[in-house]
Amino acid sequence: MRTVYLETFGCQMNELDSELVRGHLESLGYRFTEDPAAASILLYNTCSVRELAENKAYSRLGLAGVRKKKGEELLVGVLGCMAERDGVDMLRRHPQVDLLCGPGELDKLPNLIDNATRTAAISGFNRGEVDGRVALAGNTSRRSAALSASEDDLESLDLARAFDPEQSAGKARSAYVRITRGCNKFCTYCVVPYTRGAEVHRPPDGIIEECRRLAEAGVLEVTLLGQTVNHYRYTHGIAVTVDGVERPQVGPGLKAFRNEVIDDPATTTFARLLSRIHDEVPELARIRFLTSYPRDFGDDVLDAMATRPRICRYLHLPVQSGSNRILKLMNRGYTVEEYLDFVDRVLEKLPDACIAGDLIVGFPTETDEDFEETRTLMQRVPFKNNFIFKYSPRPGTVAIDRFPDDVPDEVKRARNNDLLALQAEVGARVHASWVGRETEVLVERITERSSAPAVSAADGRIRLGSGLSVSPGPNAATPTRPVQVSGRTPGDLITVFDAPDRSTAESLIGSIVRVRIEGSGPLLLRGVSV
Ligand code: SF4
């Protein structure tokens, strides 16, 4: 039996891809290990959006190369965005790589592994030439035709998933469900439209079926995934069907979106999809979605969120910059005013909604004035958190060819630190506004931080958590210590509270606990269970 080590870099989409790859390979008899030294197949599911993730993947490939040079019979595969972007170049520069598989070809991975194994058996595991490996590369073309979308075998990979809550991160009963793949936006700094191809939308019945199966397997929370998740739209009248079952469909052009509400019953919009999942899979306690594109967000989605309590009031709304000039260079397709208008609409319809953002500092030509505008925007929007990145030119993007990377690194670093400090202030205000309220927390894990001592030095009483305490009797055994657990509210606010002891804490993981919030910081809430 062959043992696989699979490491994932990058976004939630990659995490989901890895989960599906793992399930597929396990169903074919492959075994998985957490220890790369114990594996004969090393797979790296890569990300080319951030330089850091890419460098980590290269360093893993370097280590694999050393092992191969020492004579180990290892098969090394690069999956995901780097495989799609670099193609043959990757094989040339890294002779230790045996196979490449882009994100659109993951259903074919078992065949690629099979072919690579046969090739290695004939020509050895440590050969240097590219020939013989090129044929193992995935499809690097952008999927554009309706037919190629309808023939998309990735749909079967999504549908065939075998979710095991015991294997999921933190054993929390949470799972990702992909609803769209690819992106049509072409932001100038981003490689995703080239590596993941055009937007393809899964048929709603398949998505709902997947949610239902996950709920039956014990999942409480699903996160619907798409690069621009609110672009989800499936038009039934024109759908290609196979044996009466609808197939994935290429999305309409960008002009079809904007904020209009569609009444046509033959179209499943994002709002309708959310409502259907909510109404047809009542076992799901939470329905989330990631990542929203700030422009094309109709009020119908906000209304669905306002009227269906199990759709979480959380929006990840990357703004990227507070300067209209920079937004234009980024080709983001909206202005600061449009972004703020949307935030106002959200907070009007969903006053307790939580908003997270993404920001890039040091985009080419960003001046002090542009940066100041970003600071102003940050002070205006109640961001619970912001993912802040220093711009770095990424191979395969428009920006790397069009704009010189002219903001010095020390300026980028200073702006990055400045925004982190500002976000800490904004985040502290957002979190403080929850103190005194009660909310529900889906418990994910036991924290590493040690909890307060069980016996208070001040009064000698044993703290039981939840505000309760008792006096130790004369023959009292050594008291157990409270154990801190961490989870998330429906608005995705990280919340910690104490369980009376370790076994209670362990039993809480994966359950929803009502918590009263008693304190807060820039990044989290502290509470007691009620
Ligand atoms: S919306 Fe822009 S940043 Fe997001 S995946 Fe598409 S091109 Fe990349």
C-alpha cells in the first residue's frame, strides 16, 4: 500500500481541494501520513497568490530533491496554482518533480500518480530530463466553453466526498462546500483567473445534496466557497443535462451582475441558493460563505440573511485600498464610495453583521496620500479584522508587466505596521461592542494558553467556570483546573471561555454553547458559558 504525505498552502479553496483529493485517494487504497519521512508519495497543493506560500513550497521541493538524490524511491507531485501557472517550466527547474496537476484537473490525480509510477519504474525515480513527465501536466488552458464546463469531472469529485468529522480541522463540525470555481474579475495583482480559469457554477441540486450528506455525517456548519461567491448564478433553461441531471455551467459575463435582483424563477441566484440550503437542510446550524466581491451584491442576499437565522451575518469583503486611483490600477471595478455605500446597506439591514477585509499596501505608485485614504476608509468601516499584505509582484499577473514595483520595501513595511496598529484599534472597538451580550459559540479547540488557577489565592475557593465556585472540603482531592476553549460566533468573532476541566472541554469541541461576553480585546471576545 502506498503512503501519501499531502501538504496544503494558501486559501480555503486549496484546503477543500486537498480534502477531496485525500478522500478520493483513500477510497482507492492509498494511506495518508502526517510525517513526510514516512511517505513514498509527497504531494504539495500550492498557492501562487502570496510569495511566502510559494517560497515554502519551493523549500519543501528542495528537501524532497535531497531525499531523491540519496536514492529514495519517492514520487513528488505539485498540485494547485503553481502547477497550473508554471507548467513545463516547473519540471525544467525542479527535476525532482514527477507530476503536475492544476486545480482544474484534480479528479485525474490518481491516473497521474499511476502514470508517474510506471514512468519511474521504467526510467528511475531520479532522472533529470523533462520528457516523459510533460504528459503528466494538467490542463493549463482557461476553461471558456459551455461544453467544457458541463463535462467538468470535478463535479463528481465534489459530490463523491466522504466527510469524516474526526479528520476535520479541530474536529469541529465544519466543512467547506464549493459552489463556484474560477474567477472572471482579472484584478491586476492576482493570478487566480489564469490558474483556476473562468467562473463555473455548480448546479444547485448537487450543492444541496452535498450539504445534506454533510449534515447527515454530523456537520453543523458549512462554508460555501467561491472566489467571488456572490456571483453564483445558475440558469436552468439553458443548462446542459446528462441523464436528466444538470451539469456545471459557465457563469455569465460581469455585466450580468451589478446589484439588481432577478425575479426569473428559472434562475437560481446566490440569494435563492442560500435560502434553499437554509430551508431544505434544517440540520445545518450555520451557513457561511466566502469570499464576497464588494460590488455585485444585491439586496436580495441581504434580505435572505436578515430573514433566515441560520445564515451567518458575516461578510468577508476585501476592499484592498481606500484610494480610487489605486483601485483603478488594481482593476477592482468599484470605487471607495461604492464600497462604503454597500457597507452602509449591510449595516442598515443587518445591524449586528460582522465585516472582515483584505488590504494591500505598497501597490505600485501608492503615494502617502493614497495610503492616507486607506487609513480614512479603515476608520470608517467597523472591520472586525483585516488581512493586510505588502504588495509583491507575482509572476503571471498583469501588474508585474504593467507597473514597476516602485514603493520601497521599508515604506511597505512601515505602512503595513501602521495599518496593523490601526486595525488593532478598530478591532478593539468592534469586539468591545459585544461585551454584555449573549451569543452562540461553535467550539473548535482547546487553547494553548493556560487557564486561570482553579483555586483563587484571594479566597481559597475552587473556580468551576461559568462564574461558579465552591470551598474545598478538608479531604478535598487536588482540584481540577479550568481549561480554556476557543470557538467562533455566527459573526466569526473568536471567543474564548473556560470549561471546568479537560474532559468537559474535550466534550464541548464541535458543539454550540451559549456564552455571555464579559471582556474583549482587538482580536477576540472572552466570555462565560450560560
Ligand atoms: S476577484 Fe480579483 S483578487 Fe479575487 S480571485 Fe478574482 S482576480 Fe483574484
